[in-house]
Amino acid sequence: MNTQEILKLSLQLAEFVERPDDTRIYHPCENVQRILLGIDIDEGDLRDAKKRGYDLVLAHHPPVKVGIEGVLSRHIDLMLEAGVPEAQAQAAFDEHFASLSSRWSRDEAGPSHDDFSKIAKDLNIGFMNIHLPCDEIGRVILQETVDALSELASVADLMTAFAAIPEIAAAGEGVELVSGTSDSPAGRCLVIHAAGTNGGYPVATALYEAGYDTVVYIHLHEEQAERLRAEAQGNLITTGHYGSDSLGINPLVHRLREAGIQVDLCNKMVPR
């Protein structure tokens, strides 16, 4: 199996037709036998993997933010599918995008896409990342967990169901009730994931106004959480970043191992 075939497999598992912008091959590899896979990968991981004889390093998160902006608009798609009016969905996204852009612009500049391609090429090691396809797999599993509960389920019942998922349990991050009350009905509940990052305050608020009682993210910036707590419009649960990411990555890991490829995990990946 080569890197292009691994990419194609991830798209098939996510039921995607095209490669999303946040999922890329930085340096191809034609005969992949051993993979080192981690949530986040840096230059040191690439050099260590080369020394240890791996053919391919597979990251979940893009090693740079290139591509993330190209998939953020999936928030609009998710809101529209949930019944949020188009104008309101667009306004919520615009506010969210402006907030993210402001925060990201304050981050220190790091290596570029081309830098990582060159590093991998110089080391002669395959390097790729698969972000949105695995997040979509995880989103579907989380939403299926919601949908399997009784209509009378409480927020506490929903949190218990999430906490019982092996990857989320093993990660130790904890399922958190960011806003709302645990004894209230979960009611209409939607998982917002697989859109580059979480939807923040604006997307959650748009969903509450559209009649949703509970919104689920895998993580949330504290500034956004404070706004939601202050207004108390609905329930918001976070399931934990790395456990939830691993939930969506592990089906791909399973298929790669079925194909006879050795896959070793690192950097906050939680095995199943």
C-alpha cells in the first residue's frame, strides 16, 4: 500500500468523494510496511521515525495550519442540515471565523507546508496527515451515541454514554459539562465536529436559537466557554480532544493493520 492508497482508504471510510484541504501528502511513499502515527507530529518525530526504520509518519493534525481555513465552512453545512436558517448560519460562521482568525494571527509563525515537505524528502521518509476524514468518522460515532439514547435521557445520561466509549475513557481528559445542568433533559442534541475545529460560542448559540437543547464539541476555548456559561441558553458538553480524535482515527488504524501494515502509535493517540 502506498500513501495515495492510504489517503483513498481514509476517504472511503469517511464517505468522502474528494480530499479535503486539511489532509495532505507531504512526501509520498510507495511501499508502506511500518507507520508511526500520532495526533501531532513535529520535525523531531520525523527524525526519530527515520532512525527507528519507519517508512511513513502519519499525523492527524496538519503540521501547519495550512488547509484548516479551507474546511471551516463545514460549520455552515452542519448548521443548515440541523435546520438553522441560512442567513443565521452564515452570520454565526462569519463571527466564528473572525474570532479564530484573530486568535491564530497572534500565534507565532512556525514551519511552512514546504518546510515539512523538504524535511521529509531530505530524510527520505513518507509523511502525510489525515484530519477531516478521521474527524468525520468520529463525528458519526459520537452522533450515533446521542441517537441511541432514550428521548427521556438527561444530560448526565448522555455524559455517561460518552464516558463509556473506550478511547474517551482511556484518554483521561474527562467528559465536561461546560454550560447547563446535568439533571436537565438532553432534548434535541447535535454533535458539531469535523469542521476544522469547534464551533465556539456563535455556532452553539445559533443551534440553541434553532431549538437545540444540547450541543456537543470535543473541545472549546475557555473564552468561548465563559460566554456560553454567562448566557446559559442551553447545555454544552465537551468529550475531550485526544480521546475523541483517537475515536475517529482508530477505524483507519484497524483497516491498515488488516492490510498487514505495522502501525505504532505516539503523541496522545489512544489505542482501542
